[in-house]
Amino acid sequence: MNIHSLDEANAREIAGWHYDSPYDFYNLNSNEIEQSVQYFLDLQNNFYGIFEEPRKFVGYCSFGKDGQVPGGNYSTPGLDIGMGICPNLTGRGRGRCYVAAVLNFAQQMFAPAIVRVTIAAFNQRALQVWYGVGFHSVDTFEHQYLGVPFIILVRETDHVSKA
């Protein structure tokens, strides 16, 4: 698996992804495709593509503020990770492979002491993957505007290479 910068074609593909319920929560507004593409391509947002050999685009990850959800307490230092996988590849048991690649990339690029993810409480598939690679829950809260429950999970990076 390789992780590197997104290009415009990747960003447009992400903007068009549509997940089935209940994961449709993650669908982007189809009326804001251009804004979404520009957001993904803005270097300050730290978005990267996840690719399987030989350059098959399978998902994306982000590092920093994009991984934070309004209403969560992010006062403890840590590298926030956001992540999305192509809808037709979800639920196939490959989550740990994708997460391992993202964690290894995070360690190489940012060398954080703590990595953190924030996941919607209903997303049991994602929670199972992140718990399965050694993350633990440190907080729960409701999205500031949507009222959806979220869980913040963390892991010290001495475990990252073992994902």
C-alpha cells in the first residue's frame, strides 16, 4: 500500500462517493462538489490518497484539524487522523490493512507521540478496526451541530509499527 498526495481526479472521485445507510452520514453534499474538491486539495488540510499497487485509488486520509469533530475536546496534544475508504471496498475485512498503512505513514511523516481518531458511535465497523489495532476510548460527545454521538480514541505511537 502507498500513501501520497491527492490529485484533482482523486479529489473529484471522493466528492462523488455515496455510501449506503447508515453510512450515508458520510456522503458529501452533491451541490458543493467544487468546494469539496478544493478542500481536499488545500495543502493545509493534509489530505493524502491511499493506493493499492499499482496505483489503484482506494481511499484517503487526513492529518490534523480535519480529523476533529465540532463538539469534541481536543485539548490533549495528539495527531488527529481522518480517513475514508471507497464505498464499494468497505465491509470486506480490509480495514486493518488500510489503518496500518495510514498509521505507518503518520509515524514517518509526523512522528507523533499520540495518534487520535474520532468516530461516529454508530460506525461499529470502524470502531472494531481501530479498537483492534490498540486504540482505546477517552471521550464521548455529541456533534456540536448535528447531535450525533461520537467517540474519541487514542493510541500511543510506540504501538504504531505493530498495527
